[in-house]
Amino acid sequence: MLDGECNPDRPPLPRDAGTHRATSVDFPVCVVLPAGGTGERTGLQTPKQFWSFLERPLISYTIDAFERVSWIQDVVVVVAKENLDQMSGIVQRFGHRKVRVVTGGSTRHRSIYNGVQALAEDRPEVVIIHDAVRPFVEEDFLSKITLAAKEHGAAGAIRPLVSTVIATTSEGFLDHSLERAKYRASETPQGFTYEVISQAYQRSSESDLEFGTECLHLALQHCHINAKLIPGPPTLWKVTYRWDLAAAGSIIKEPMLQSACVVSGDSVHAATLITALQKALHMKLHVVTDLSAEKHTFLLKEWNYIQVSVDVCCRSDIEALVTQLEVEKRVLQYPLVIIWLCLNTSNGKSCSTTEGKKPAITDLASSLEHKKILLYGIQLPTPQDSDCWETSVLKVSDLISVLVKERSPALVGQLLQA
Ligand SMILES: Nc1ccn([C@@H]2O[C@H](COP(=O)(O)OP(=O)(O)OP(=O)(O)O)[C@@H](O)[C@H]2O)c(=O)n1
Ligand SMILES: O=C(CO)[C@H](O)[C@H](O)COP(=O)(O)O
């Protein structure tokens, strides 16, 4: 009998607090992501786990949250049979490298059980079970759940109740209300030693698998394991209704609006403009002369890029930036924004030299759209050539904020005037 394995004739010995308590995750950990549901409560045809934000399905964001954690080995994604091909396509398109896809069941428990069984041949020490529709999970909390599961056999995330729980009579009247302070909402991630969760499911009845919703209860009922409960952050909430999708989309987009990488070149005019924009914009600007230097590669994780050009026709500037983004495999995954700031001196040749009837940016933008790069242009005079420089800077700042936030396809390839 393996350590921690359940023996219904003899409940596991109380865990000796003196045993070695791991302080870091130095043992094998795998994840089971139940994603086999239909999302009926959203009222949408598309199951919510496949609902896209910036052309990327919700489940891909969740998987990404686990793939970023170095001590997690495998992520078993459990999807309905009819979604197997779609899920395999998502794994390939977004380069998910830790993922295995298995077929789900008619209920959440049956899906999770299938995922747990998929790990039987190469058993991890701990299995994390996490709803695929909870994309905002952080490594620190995963570590707490995992370490607690290893120490106690089971662990689960909890949140305070936001409504009082009441019991009703069969006629639909209030029978009694529960003392809210004594209860918590059970969330995920949850963690279990492999032995506990596999035994709990092996001992579950058909009724458990058909009607239950709580893995922690199965561990208690079938393995006499009282899960350690750990308060989690509000972002652990489960996307359930349509308005949850709107909230998730807003949280996903939020980091994209906060910063930009500015490629300035070595122009004095550009430096003057950038200094003014750093005061006007409510965004963090990472300014570099060019992105070729090794130390700047972290900036290629940015969602927004501002290329500043002065006078000369600078298509090559944009093409050089796109090449670097392609090397980093940033393109083809989600829309990145490049804003081409064209500063024109009175005696200079305009950056927006038209090629035929359309500004140069229009053709370039069309060639980038299939790469999921949204190219926008803003043209403005240099400080010396403008008696309304401050007004121009404020206009540029407003345009940048809107273009970054809205990522509107309608303005792609347009050369806006500031
Ligand atoms: N047969 C099922 C049912 C649900 N789930 C997954 O369990 C998680 C939590 O379940 P829930 O929020 O209830 O999802 P759905 O069942 O899809 O939602 P609904 O009840 O609104 O249909 C989701 O990631 C869902 O995909 C699953 O893997 N297999
Ligand atoms: O909170 C949970 C912890 O186990 C589950 O996510 C929840 O019970 C799933 O229920 P439903 O499928 O009805 O949304």
C-alpha cells in the first residue's frame, strides 16, 4: 500500500506534523483541466472554454498559466469527443508544449476521472485539478495548493460567500439560513496526491460521478482525507454566465493597455516627441533606439510597439521590427499593435510618401494583417515646424490610447493626422 493510499478498513494515520514539510515543489506535479462542458449557462453556441479573446480561446490562456510554471510537468486537457480536433488545433496553433488531450465524460466528475486515469502510467506525486474556465491562476497560489496537497493528501481553494446560503422547504419557503461566517465557496485549483484522488474516484458510486460537483468531498468520503482549505484571490472565479465572459475579456486585455515599446531611432526630433508623450500618455513606455540589441529582447513580449520615423520613407523600419517579432514567434498568435509615428519636417520628404494613390502605410498594413499585426499611422509636424506642438502631442497621445485600447480593424493602414 503506497504512502497516503486509502484503506477503508483503516483510515490513513493522522499526518504527523513532524514529517518533512516540503517548502518548495521538488516533486512531480501534473494538472487535469476539465474542459468537457457545453457552457449552457452562457446561452451561447460556443462552449465558453473555446470563447475567444483577441482571437485566442479562453482555454489557451488557462493552459498558458500552467505552462509558465516550471515545476508542472504535464497538463491533461479533458474535452468532449466532438471538440477533440478543435482542441488539438489550439494546442498546435498556440504552441502549447505540455498538453495532452483526452476525451471527457457526461459530467464534470467523469471528465476529471478520465483525466486522472490518463496519468496512471506515469503517476505524479500531486495532481492539480482546475476548471479550464478559470484562466487567472498564479504560480504562487498553485504552489500553496500543491504543497498543502502533498502534506495533507488534499487541498482546495476557497473564497468568502458573497450571498447568504439558505435552505428551502419542499413548498419553496425559507426553512432556515446558514451562518455565512461558517461557510466558504469551494473554488479551484484543488490538489491531491495521486493516490488519494485515484482511490477516491475508484471508490465513487455512479451517483457520485453523475451528480457530485466536489472532488474534496470524494476524498473525504472515500479516503477519510480532510482537505486543507486555502483562501484564494478573487481572480479565481469561474466563468459561468455571459457577463463573466465580458469580465474575463476585460481582465485579459488590461495588461495590453499598460505599456508599449518605443523604437525611436537616433533623431533629436523623435527624442523630443517621446519625452512629451511620456508625460501625456497613461502608459509605461520602454524606449530603445532599436530592438536589435540582445538586452532588449524582453521588450519583444510587448503587446504594443511605437515606431518613430522622421522624414525619410521608413518602410524598412517597420519591416525590421516585424522580422524581430517573427523571430520571437510573437506573430500569428494574437493581434499586436504597431503605431507608426511619422514626424515631418517642413523641408523633409514625407514618411507617408504615396506609392501610387495610397499612402505607403496602406499596402504595408495589408501585408501584415494575416500575421495578426495591426499597423496604424499617425503623422505630425516636428516641434520646430509647428506652432501648436503641445496640441499635436496631446492629439497623438489620445490617438495612441484609442488605437491600443480598441485595436480597431477599421483604422488599420490609415495615416491619421495630429
Ligand atoms: N461533462 C463535463 C462538464 C463540465 N466540465 C468542465 O468543468 C468545468 C466547470 O464546469 P461548469 O462551469 O459547470 O461548465 P459547464 O458544464 O460547461 O457549464 P454549464 O453548466 O453552464 O453547461 C468547466 O471547465 C467544464 O468545461 C467537464 O470537463 N465535463
Ligand atoms: O467550485 C467547484 C469546486 O469543486 C467546481 O468548479 C464547481 O462545483 C463546479 O460546479 P458546476 O459544474 O455546477 O459549475
